[in-house]
Amino acid sequence: MRMQKGSDSPHNDAWVISILMNIIQAKRMLVDPGSSANIIRSRVTEQLGLQDQIVPATRVLNVFNIANETTKREIMFPVNVAETIQETKFHVIEGDMRYNALLGRPWIHNMRAVPSTLHQVLKFPTPRKESKRCTVNNQQLKRCLQSMR
């Protein structure tokens, strides 16, 4: 198992990135290969000016503590990561979470990405048939967690 420099244990950092959504740089996006859905906060859709694109749709999301959250709306819009743009469907939630959005397996598969939580990188093909490698910026996570205190 690979260790972080200056550390006696492996990292367990969350995977937080910034992406371009509706021409706005959105921060605190959690990439979660264990999630079966893409989720976005209602407040974020309002800030992006996308309320008129939200459509009614009901889906039950099961969370790790066996509780259920029912979403009643969804939205689809382009997400730009390192100049690779993909139409992405998000389930809109009213509740609060530490991140502005959660990018799950549907987004990872749509990007044809290969995530490595161990190395904290995401590798995916670009429209120009190149391979792009994005490294996770954990400074965003640290600032996010400090602001929550």
C-alpha cells in the first residue's frame, strides 16, 4: 500500500474537484465511485440559474445508514471537466450535504473515466483522442471542512 509523504498511514481523503457547470466554475464536487446516482443541491441549481430546466422525477436513494431519501426532481445539463463536456443527469435534493454535488458512477462511466482513489487521479479520453489525467485538489476539501466548523 502506498503511503503519503511524511505520513505513517495511507490517505483516506475524499475526492473533491472543481468543474465547469453552465459557464460557472463550481467547487466542492465529490467524486464517489460507490454512488449509483449523481446528486446536486437545489441551492446550487438556483445559483447556476437552471431552475427552469428541472423536471419532476421521483427516485428513492438509499444511503449508507439504510435510511432512504426520496428525490422528486432531476435536471440534465452539460458538465465540463478539463475541456471534456458530457451531458449529465442529476437528482436534485433539498437537504444539506457538505458538497455542492456528488458525481457518481453514471458520470464516471459517461466520461469513460478510470478513477484511482489510491492515487487520487481521474484518467479519461478527450474528444481529440488524447488521454487526460486530472489530479484531485485536496486543499478544496480542507477548506470545505474548515468552513463547516
